[in-house]
Amino acid sequence: MLFWVFLVGGLAARYAAGWRLLGGALLLCVPLIDVVFLTATVLSVRDGAEPTVWHGLSAAYLGITVVYGHRTVRWADAKFAHRFGGDAPAPPPNLYGRAAVVDAWKSWFRFLPPTRSASA
């Protein structure tokens, strides 16, 4: 939730209000939320808390934001820049055909863990 609050707040400050410095500061908080979230989860488990569903959701959230967070920020920035900053619209996504399939597979492979070589 805080991811979206800082993302929209930062972009709104940057483009809608014209406060570039404040917008940049709020956008810098987006990855810091993950660090705070990870620290809180690790401290909770380290202090003896029984791992629960919430710890699992925390891990899932962190994984998704690490994998897709940058892509989401770029997408939202392009939308805000067009709507409030006067930039040209971003090219529409490929919904059909080979380019759409390639994009879907890239997105899927981005989420898979890296493989280790046998020689390592």
C-alpha cells in the first residue's frame, strides 16, 4: 500500500504540482519502503515470532516489488508525464501477436529465480 502512496504522491508532486524536488524525494522513498519492510520482517522472526502467513505475504510482496517495481514506476511515470507534464503519450503496449507473446515470456522469466551453473 505504501508503495502506491509514495509512487502516486511523488509523481503528483513532480508533475501536477511542479515540485520536482519533493517529487524526487518521495520517489526515492519507494525502494526504501522495501528495506523498512524487510527489516521489520527479519527482526520479527529473529526476535522469536512464529512465522505466519503475514511473514509469507511479506516475502511475496518484496519479491514482486523487486521484480516488477522498476517496471511499474516507469509505466506510471510515463502516464503522469503525458497527463500532467505535456510529454508525448507512451506507445501502446502490444496486446496481440509475436511482440505480445515475447513481452509476456520476458515478464514470466523475470520472475523466475536465477539458475546456478554446475561449475560454481
